[in-house]
Amino acid sequence: MATTTETTEEIKLGSVNIEDAGAACKKITIEIPASVIDERMNTGFSELVTAARLPGFRPGKAPRKLVERRFAKGMAEETRNRLISQAFQQVIRERDFRVVGDPVISKDTSLNLEPGKPFVFTCEVEVVPEFDLPKYDGIPLRRPTLEITREMVDKEIKIQLDRRGSVVAVDGEPEPGDYFFGSAKINDREGKVLGTVAETVSRLPLAGDEDKGPVAGIQIEGVRALLGGRKAGEVVTAETTGPENHELEAVRGNPITIEFSIANVGRLIPLTMEQLLAHFGLEIEGQLREQIERALGAQIAMEQQDILRRQVAKYLIENTEMELPQRASAAQTARTIESFRLRLLNQGMPAYLVEERMAEIRDAGAERAAKDLKIMFIMERLCETLKIETSEDEVNGRIAQIAMRQNMRPEKLRQELIRSGRGPMLISQIRHEKAADRLIDMAEIAEISSEEWNKEMEAERAAAMAEAGETGQTGESKGEKSESSKKKTSKKKTSTKKKSKNDDD
């Protein structure tokens, strides 16, 4: 069936009724007059007649009545969908609503379009909530003094030895610390595919590590039994309960089965000190330590700025009254996770550790997603108020920075950002950081010792964990989990099978 040309001219609408339907949610009822419907249907069929191919007739020569009978249902559906979209967008523009997410058509709406009759549809749409920004100049902040220690330099040297090393294929029995690369499917218990993970990595825990780890980005208990002795070409399955903060709604809190198809098993061979010195063009270890100290100095400055940004976010959240749209809170989960991934990559965290941390954040409660949604609205308003923009040079600079820390080419990273749809997230992240930095420039900053800061953070974590124990929800601090969330990520059943050539990828 040929596609009709999309019109950009406004529709002459009938009645439009708008009601509040909850927190930051509007219920919109729109009437499209019969004359508009008849005109669109007539135009659609006129265009279709010139291109329709029917048996016994040359292209474009079939009688109009025959074309109308043949394509009546499809034309009505196409016209209805176009009119709904156009009418909705027109009302949104006229009322200056700032929409969050897609509209949801009411189940009570009849979707039958009939010639000579008006069409009335009702939808609900979430909008950016109305709120007032708090006073944001002179925010009291605390900046810990962070010093470079010998232990920090030693740790960074080990990180560099591992990061610059190579991963070699394992043909025999996998050892603790070996990596398992492949793809995964997340299914419900009836076998329906809920989601796929094209590339994922898991690791066999080291002897002193906890017996858990990420599989398809979901924390699983009993990873030693799941992966121990497995080889490339095998498929392992784990039954668990989906984390409450997973970006796929069908996964959250539901029984799922993860099918992990192992493509290959790899073992990290770190560089030797001599190889690392040669890589950086240095002669002695002392030169390397000096270079690392300088790099750590820049990293500490970045960490201090990140600490200040988190304090700004906490102040804004606590001092802003706002009713959050519910569906957007759920959708924010995916944005939160992707933003978190970009921050970890920018910190230079290796791929496997990124997978671990992503699994942790998926275990966080809905409260975390709500706070992230709230700060997103606040930061967007601040960017508008402070006229914050992001230049192409800033985006390119951030891509180059992440690529350098991930030991990859900037162009390859750029392509991955485009392919995964994370490009807009990176731009938004840069804008929000710039807005936070503007508030930091206006803030009242007190310097405190790292010891005092660590004590305060420990007290906050303890309080958050105590609250989580009472409410069954997790707090914001890194690594916090309620007992209920721990149970929901525990592995209940595992099995292994050899991957068949006919299996889906």
C-alpha cells in the first residue's frame, strides 16, 4: 500500500479538553471533525489510485471504488494514526506543554475511523513538572583535601600493568580471574525473550572474592559453579529475579532466565615493569612513579570536583519541591544507567569492572531513579536559566578523554556512542556538569581533611543502610543493598549446554 504524503499544515480541531491526571500528567481529549477525516481519506485514496497495482489492471488504472474496497481498512488505520499524531503535537505546541515520553492512548478510546463521523480520542501524557529553583548562589560545600600516597601510586602502577596487558585465549580449564566474553538473552520463565545483550563479559571470581558477579549486567550469586570449567561455544543459564532498577520494565522484579552464550574465554597477561617502562618511553621506575603522581594529581582534582558536584545535586534535590511523573521515573532508569556507564568509562575503569558496577546500580531501588529524574529536571532548568550550552569541541574533547582512558581510538568510541544511542546522553552530561560547576563557582567552600570527610561519609552510609533496612529500599551510597535486593539477585538454578549451530545468536 502506498504511503500518503505527510502534511505539516494545522488541523482544524473540534473540542479540546485538558485535565490534570496525577503528578505532572495531563489527560487530553481531542475531537477531530468529520470534514477533516473525509478530506484526508479522499486525498489518501486519490494518491493511492495513481500507484495501486491490482490484478487485471495496469498500474494506476484500477477503478477508484475497487481501490477503496481493497484498501479501506489500511487507509483508515493510516489516516487515524497520522491524525492522532498531528492533533496531539498541535495541542502540545499551542498549550506549550513540555512532554516527557510518549502519550498513552486511553483504553476507552474507539480506534475505528468512520467516514462522515468525527473521531474523538483521549490520551494521557506526562509533562515536565512545575517547580521553583531554590536559591543557588552561596551553597555551602565541603572539599576534602586528598593527598597522593605511595599506596595510591602502587595501585595505579598495577592498574596500568593490567590495562596495558593483553588477553589471550584459554583453551584448557579456566582459572580464577579469567574472563568470559559473549552475548546473552534475558527470557521470562516461559522462554519469551525480554531483551538481548550483544556484548557482555563475566569473570570467574578470584580465590578471595565473593562468589558472585555480573552475567548480562545482572548480579548473580554462585558464579563459580556457573562458569567454572566452561569453554567457548557453551551456553550457561541462570534463573534469578530481575533487579528492581533494570532498564527493561519487563525484567524488574520478575522471574527471569539468563542464557549466556560464551564466545571465548580469555586470560589477562599483565605487562612486566620493563614492558610498561618501554611503553611510556621511560628508563627507570622512578620516572614512572613521578609521571603517575602527576596524573594522579589531575585525577584527584577531578575527584574533588565530582565530590562538589554531588553535594550540589544533593542540595538541589533536598531544597526543591516537585511532583514527579511516574512513568518517566521508570524510564529514567535507563538514562541513569547509561549516564553512570559514561562516568565510569571516563574514569578509565576496565570493561569488567564497569559490568560489575552496572550490575550494582541495577540493584538499586526505585528511590534512586526518582532522585535522578528529579535532578535531571532541575539541571535542565538550570541550564536554561544560566544559558549553558555545549560546543562540538567540548564533546570531541570528552570523547578523546574517555578513549584515552579506555585505550581505544576516539573514532571507534564515537561510532559506538552513535550506535548505542548514548551520544545525546554524553552531551546532556557535559551540560549538567557545566551548570553544576557554575554553581560551585558561586558556592561557599570549606576545606576539610580527608579523614574528617571519610568519617562523615561512613556515618552517612551507616544511616542510609539503617534506613534501607527499615524501608526495604536502597540508598544512594555506593555498594549499599537491602537484604531484599540481595535475595532477588541470588541464583536459583544453573545449567550448561553446548551451543548448536542452529541456535540463535
